Amino acid sequence: MIERGIYLECKFAVRLEKIVILRADGLEIFSEMPREVQRRS
């Protein structure tokens, strides 16, 4: 699993995870999800 994140202590945290298998011919990705960010008021 590849995991990136932003962590602001006592405020919020965001993690973006991607589950992959590394094969001789490249990555096989199992968790394709949209990565758009939506702003809410």
C-alpha cells in the first residue's frame, strides 16, 4: 500500500491510499478512485 497524507496536529488529517502490487512489468493498481478536491463553505 502506498499512503500519502497531510496531518495538522489538533486540526485535521487527510490520507490518500493506493493499493498496488509491484510486478516485473510494472504496477497493478487495485484502488482506483477519483482524487478531485471539493471545497465546501
